[in-house]
Amino acid sequence: MDTEEFLLPRSRMANERLHAMVPGGAHTYAKGDDQYPENLAPVISHGRGAHVWDIDGNRYIEYGSGLRSVSLGHAHPRVIEAVRRELDRGSNFVRPSIVEVEAAERFLATVPTAEMVKFAKNGSDATTAAVRLARAATGRPRVAICADHPFFSVDDWFIGTTPMSAGVPAATEALTVAFPYGDLAATEELLTRYQDEVACLILEPATHTEPPPGYLAGLRELADRHGCVLIFDEMITGFRWSEAGAQGLFGVVPDLSTFGKALGNGFAVSALAGRRELMERGGLRHSGDRVFLLSTTHGAETHSLAAAMAVLTTYVEEGVTARLHALGERLAAGVRDAAAGMGVGDHIVVRGRASNLVFATLDENRQPSQRYRTLFLRRLLAGGVLAPSFVVSSALSEADIDHTVDVVAQACAVYRKALDAADPTPWTAGRPVKPVFRRLA
């Protein structure tokens, strides 16, 4: 399909309708049409497996499905069957359902480094509960976040650190400090500077970069020595690194950890897990001050917990994590070969663990470029590949991967032309895509 002939009239009209009613035109900023080339932001009709169809009738191979949440593919049979079993039995009651017992048991059996778990609907609630619990347990006000990780929560303690901090009081912003990933000395200096003030260290244990040898264990020792709580945000690493997340793979036990995304394969469920001594502060079987840990009306919807149990079972029984790595390795090798073959191997760069691949688009000076990203995305879309990242799902086939590599090769040929001209504008056909976190719209 030629890019110039690739039009999405129905999607374009639906996007206009969305903007008229929904701020930003989407309920998640990372799904906004500003993340896609102008007039080429598909509005999805449905999905099955590794494919989605837009309302204009185009089919795409999809990557990064549901912002990394749909790791088994859309409408996965085992997940859908588990959900359907619960739908006719009611979804929410005035007392806990037996499904809550079963889901907690299944989760803790899969993530044995945790002793207690509480479910919610989204990652932000879980990470904010972890931060509140750490503050309550330590009596300290400051939160130390990893500066190299892009997102932790929609709540003020994190959003105040981003360019979109409008509406966050300066006093709240001042309570969050940052440390660099992989640098124990800098983290120790931070903890010493704010001696007895830091309640917790919160980070993704691994995402685009694997932890240097001894790094996570070193953080564990620092947290113990300085009396703060170590929190692993496993929203992305959970299941994709191992069934028990990065903590299970690297053998370092945090005090608290948060899971989501892959946990529900698209259904809304997240989890806060951790040491009993800490978690019970949000319960009824202790004598100290009560901590309002997590309390959500829909946090234990039966069908979402059934989806989570099906996901946990599928990962363990079918070796999903290994499949994600195998598919990702095939894709990364293919993309790198295609880029090198077209002379852009230093400009289209695949990074990350095989199960969680992202790509960088670099300009003629090898600097990150939103304009070159726009060119690349346009060519991928025209070839039937919807890829804000190269994060794989287990539903992909080797044929899907091979087709993706072919489309990437065609995109790289155009990329080379733009580099030679030192100007991608003739191939972007409109405004460039934009980063999510920016001060002005």
C-alpha cells in the first residue's frame, strides 16, 4: 500500500468526535492521536490474537498491545472462557467473593517473594498505595523515584516531577526527589543528603536497561541501611521478565511491589504485594495506626480476577515468557538486519529486553528525532504494522514477524532518502508526533 494513498477517513472523523467529548481525544495520553502521524491515527474496531482492525477496514499486526497489557493476544480463549464463567454469577457484591480468595492464593503462589496481596484496577492506585504505606511505616515524608523511568502514577507525588505538573502544589513537588538508575553511589549520596527523610526508593527493577551486576542487591542493602522501603514497580517487568517478575528473575526481594498490565491481559486488574509486616498495616490484625491502603469499589470484580487467574495459569503452563523472548529475538534480529542493509543501522535502533523491545529514531546527527519517528510510523502503518513500540505478544506468529521485518525494510529505504536529504519533511506529510509529557498542548 502506498503511503500517499493510505487514508483513514472514518478514523479521522471518529477522532474529531472524540476530541469534542473527551479531553485529549483518548482516555490514556499514550493512546492520543498526537502520538501518531497527522490524520493517520487508526480508531480500532476490534482485535483478535496479534491483529487489530480499524473502522476503515484495515488490518494491522499490532505491537505494544494495550500499552503492554495484552501480552497473550486479544480475546485469548483461556482468558475469555474464565471471564464468561463469572459474568452470569455477578461481578460485585457487598462482601468479598470466593474468587478473591482463589485469586490471592494463585498470585502469591506465582510470586512467592510476596506474602500478602491486595488487588485494584490500575497501576497508579497500587503505586500510590505503596508510597503511602512506606510513608506510614517510616514516618518520613520524601519519596525517591528513579529518574530514568518514564511513569509511575497519575498522582501528584509523581506527576509533579514531569513537564505536565500544572495543578500540583509546589510543596508536593518538593517532597519527591530522584536518583539515577544503576548508580549506587549517587543513590547513597541522595539518602545521606536527606538523612532520615526518605520513606522509599521506587523504581522499575529493569525495563529498557538490564540492571548492572549487583545493582538490585546493592539497592536492597542501601534501603536496609538507611531505613527506607524498597519498592519495585513491576507493571512492565511482571510476567515479561519471569512469571514472578524481575524480582523472581534476579533474586532480589523488595519490601513492596506492584503488578498490572499483563496481569489481566486487557482486563482491569492490578496488585500491590509485599511483606506481611508492612501490608498488614493496611489491615485489621495489628495494634498501630490504620493505613488507608487500597479501597476501591471495583477492585475485586470477579471477572477481572478470573482473567488474572487464567493469565497466571497460562504463563506457567504454556511457557509464555520464553515464547515472548523467542519472538522478540527474531524481531530484533530482523529489524537490525533490515536497517543495516538499508544503511540506517545507526539511526533506527532497537533496544531493550527481547520481551519488551522499543525503537529509537535518530536523525542525521544521531540525535532522537520526532520528525524521523513520524516518517517511520507512517511507513509502518501503510504496511499494515501498528507499532508505537516493538513489544511483542505471544499471539504473534513467525509469519507476522517476517512481514513486519519486510515492512521495516521498506520504511528504512525511505528513511535513508530522508537522511541523505538531511530533511524528513517531504515524507512526514504533516506535523511531527509529540512526546506525551510536554508543558504545552
